Amino acid sequence: MEDSLNGMISAISWVPRGAAKNVPVVAEPPTQEEIDEAIKTLALGGDGGSDVDEDDDAGTMELDGAEAEEELDEVARAKAVAKALAKGSSQVDDVADELRELNMDAYDDEEEGIEIFSSGMGDLYYPSNDMDPYLNNNNDEDDDDDDEIEDKMIKPTDYLLVCAHSDEDVFSLQVNILEETEDGEQNMFVHHDVPLPAFPLCTAWMDFNLKGGDKGNFIAVGTMDPAIEIWDLDMVDEVQPHMVLGGLSKKKKKAKGKKGKKYKKGSHRNSVLGLAWNKEVRNVLASASADTTVKIWDLAVGKCAVTLEHHDDKVQSVAWCPQSPEVLLSGSFDKTVAMNDMKDGGQSCHKWSVEADVESLAWDPHNEHSFVVSLENGMVQAFDKRTASSSSSGRSTYTLHAHEKAVSSISFNPSAPNFLATGSTDKMVRTLQYLDDI
């Protein structure tokens, strides 16, 4: 279990049991052309498309001094990742080949007839089993291969935990399997990983099938780049995301010889700090950014549908109301929490003032009117959405002093009312119990 936790983990997402294919699809090794394209894409922080923002001034960012050096670092990281991809493409994993051949649905479709008599090498007779290469050489290797193939299969009882992982300048998503062994012990190992172009900040799992059909197994990732990548978790050894929302489109020469970056139309202009998938309106994804905006994306077409500009500083977190899926919360470093009703395109906005910068948000699954906000000063505040006010004057229903440092994450117990778990930069995780009339 320890190997899967080395390095820094900046975000996690659980995959529901049964959502993943028990036999993942293995992507074909990348061609040299695809590797070259990966270098370009990773360096740009987007998919290299031509759908650019019509506002040239707003869509272009000048690069000077430290920013130019940062761009060179991005290119260097891209080349390092591409080099690793090239190495992987020249050394095809035997286990991957076995998985491609494995078709569990076709077991019952095999022909009933068995060939008893055959010709060729199988008919050779050896006086001793020790002399038979078919019996002597391959048993251990076959056993090892069978063990590896079994490790790659995902059982219906397995839990999947996706971790946004960073180790020096290498960034990835680690898809971990948490299983229970025959002796009742828990074991976690990395099933496969996904390369990322920049430091990951947030993730959101979703079952909206971007490839068509009923349900899929996808995850959206926000990074220090303005693009949002969406990966198919049922694909192994994939080198490019299935979809990219926003990001940098292309570079162009500016006046005075300066180099600029061009954003795709509808893109964020800065790091993506928070993501929230709408479980009821399944083609909808919300994103929060350091550019002070919240964006609503239509996954069916891969476009930004709405941009909300009601905050004055970085937007750290977003959360859809589970009981009212048209209601969206957002929390910002401007020390406010905003609630938008997306039935009118987010035009109606109600706000609450909080004591410090917002770190995280969570709706109470046991009370459709209540939500909590975790703050940079170690406090947790709760609010009732029925007290919403356009003047930010709504009072909190209770305040908890949870930690001495920033409360970076917060979560309700889905089974037991009035229980909270909080995580903090003080390296502590705490469970808190509160009363309804506190």
C-alpha cells in the first residue's frame, strides 16, 4: 500500500463500485506522430485546436522574464513526458496483450467441439516430462503472467480511488484499487496511471458517457493550466485525454517581437481550482478558477455554456445542491459564498459573507437547506440557504473552531446525520459532531 502513496497527493475522487469495466481497454501504443503531438499539446496546455477566443486582447497573454522561463520549463516537462511515452511504445507490455485477448463475455460462445486429434509439435513424444520444453520452461512464467493479468482485472467488490499525484516535475492520476484479501486484510495498489501536463489541483468523477451510450467512467482534472482535461478511466496506456475544455490554443507573434498565448473560446484564463459534476443533469460540469470566474460546461458538446462573474477574487470551490440540482454554490478568496440558480442562467445570485478565504464547500445530505464552508483561518461555518441575501448579510447558523490552520477539505458522513470530517494544513483529520440547534 505504501508504494501508491509516495509523492504528493493534491486531490482524490472515489469511483463507485461497479462503474469501471472489469477488463479495461488497452490503448494502442502511440505512434511517433502522436508523440510529437503530445509534446506540442503538453507545451501549450491544451489540445492545440483552432477554436480561439474572438477577443484578441483578453485572449492573449504576454510572456516576459519569469513567465518566459516558466514556459520553457513547461516545454521541458512536455518533452520528458513524451520521452517516457516513446519508451513505453517500444516496449509493449505482455499483460496488455493478454488483456486485449481476454473477452469475458464471449466465454459461453466458444464452440462445443474439442479437437482431440492434432498434428505438429503437439504430437512429439518425450521419454520424460523433464525433457518436454512445453512442460518444463513456461510454467513459472505463465503463473506470473496469470497473476499480473488478475491484478489488472477489476472485480465488482473492488474500490477505486483516483489520486492526483505529483513527484517532483512528474504529474499524473493514479488509479488505485483497494481490495480485501482472502484473510480479511485490505490491500491497495496502483492499477494504472494517467500522465498530466501540469500540477493537478482538483478532480471530479462522472458517469456521463462522452463516447455515447448509457454510462461511462470518466474523470475531469483541473491543474495549474487553464485547461480542464477529461480522461476515460476504462482506458489503460492512453496518452491523450478524451476531451479538453478550454486551454491554450496556439501561440502567435506579437508586436515588438513578444510571444503571446492564445486561449480557446470560453476558456478559463488561469488555474482551475475546483470542479463539480452535476449528478442529476449529467452532461453539466462546473469549474472554479483563479481568474475569479465560475464556468458551466456542456459535456455533450465540449463547450462553455455560461460564465459567472460574481466574485472579486480567486474562486476556490464549487458544489451542486444534491436535492436541487439547478442550485450551485461557489466560494472565493473574496470572503464570500455565492448561490446561483441556473434555471435563469445564473442571473439570480445570493451571497453570504464569511470570516476568511473559502477553502471548501459541502452540502448537508441530511438537510436540503444546509451547507457548510471551511475557511483559511481554521473555522467551519454553516448556513441555511433560505437566509440568502443579495447584500451578503445572511448569518451563519453555527460556527466551529475545527483547526488552528486552514481547513482545506470537508465532508459529511452520508449515513449518520450531524457528523463532519475535516482535513487541514496542520496535518490533522478530525471528525466533528454538531447539534441541529447549535
